[in-house]
Amino acid sequence: MTTTIPEITLNDGLRIPVIGLGTYKLKGNHGAAAIANAIDHGYRLIDSAYNYENEGTVGAGVRRSSVRREDLRITSKLPGRYHTYEDAVTTIQESLYRANLDYYDLYLIHWPNPNQDQYVEAWQALIDAKKWGLIRSIGVCNFLPEHLQRLKQETGVLPSINQIELHPFFNQEEQRKWHEEHGIITESWSPLARANEAFDNQTIQSIADKHNKTISQVILRWHYQLGAVSIPKSASPIRQRENMSIFNFSLDDDDMSKIGNLSRPDGRMKNQDPAIYEEF
């Protein structure tokens, strides 16, 4: 039995599911099987990255599945070491070759790398790759409002998505508000945060007990009600199906407030502040 996941419309008209499958560390035959299983059971948004070194695995999973390519939304990301225009264009092509795909539905700049200061050049490469039909929709990850504003000022184009660290212990309220005001969809990486910390949290557990749901389901429902797209990672078929099963209940205002109040100023899991962090 497959689950139908609701969709959301990006600012360029592309529709994507509100829950996708994260694939970090899913590699080889085991990873391809896990991805194919997820697709066969209802996942349509699959998230990868050049630096995950598994674009080929994602492509294999897509081909093993029973779902048509045009019904899927496949994402990959440009690494920081390839931010010059020519390098970015070549890397987008290489990403497609690795996955054996004709196009990506979403392609994102993985980090702004502000000290390197080439992200506008990289963004122009994504804009052109979209014009050439290599990408259907273009976005970024981990960009702060000042980075996003600069993209708009220098290219006239804002991203369709900004994938950011977002979980109950770091709720990114101001960043999400900026996105909403500028028509950018928020996508949450590591939506369940540190699993052990989340699963031991009594506040979230009490809400899960109230709704007869798991902690993971409550957290993913919280993302959904915030208007964010989440991409939980799991190779387990049971967990994959559990993570999709969040559309038959709702969190009330009190639940949402309690989870939102868990956020901390130092809530980043790896202290990766986009203002200074450099990814290569």
C-alpha cells in the first residue's frame, strides 16, 4: 500500500511533496534498495548531494522503483569547492552523469561559503542550467537573509527553496518568517535533530502520548504545520512508512507552542553557522 503525500507549490510553479526522503549515507546496493522501497511506498521527493557521493545510488534506486521518473522530484546540491561559474556548470553536468538522469527537479547550492564569496557566480550557473533544461527548479541551502538578498540584487532571481537546519531545538523562526515574506519555501534538514535527544524529550513524548503517535511523527507533523518541507532519512521500510503517516492527526496550538519553546539560541547540532562556515 502506498501513501499519498500532500504537495506544495514553489515560486516557479513546480509542485513538490511536503515530505521527502533524505539519503545521506545511503550508498551502494543497500542504499539503492532502500530508496527504491521508499519510492514504491509513496515517497516522491528524494534528496541527495554531490558531496554525499551517492548520486549514482539515487539514480539506481529511481530505476529500480515502479514509479515513472516524471512523477518523482530528485534533488542534488553543488559543493563549495565548485562555486566558480565554469566549475558549477561542469559539476551540474557531472551530477547528472553520476545519477544517469537527464535533469534534476531541484538543484541547490549546498552552503554559501561567504569567505570564499563566489556564491553569486554559482547562482548564475544554476540560473543558466535551468534555462538549458538541466534543472527544473533552483534553490539554496543554509543561506542567511543577507545572502538571499544579495542573490536578488545581483541576479534578479530568488531561490524557490532554502534548505536549512530546522528542528525542535532550533526552530529558525526569524529565518522562516523572511522566507515566507519573500515567497521561498523552507525545507528542513535533520528535521528530527539528534535522535537520542529528541526521543528522550519529555515534552515531545507527552504530546506523542496524547495523540497516540510516535515522537518522530509528532516532530514531522510540527514541520508540516509550520509550512516546512521535511526530508527525514531512514533505510528502514517500517520507519519510512511511519515517517509518512502524519496526515491523520493535527497538533493544536498548545502542542505547537510547547515544541516551539524547546528552541535554543545555541541549538545548532554541529555549530555550523552559515555566516562563517565553509563547506568544500
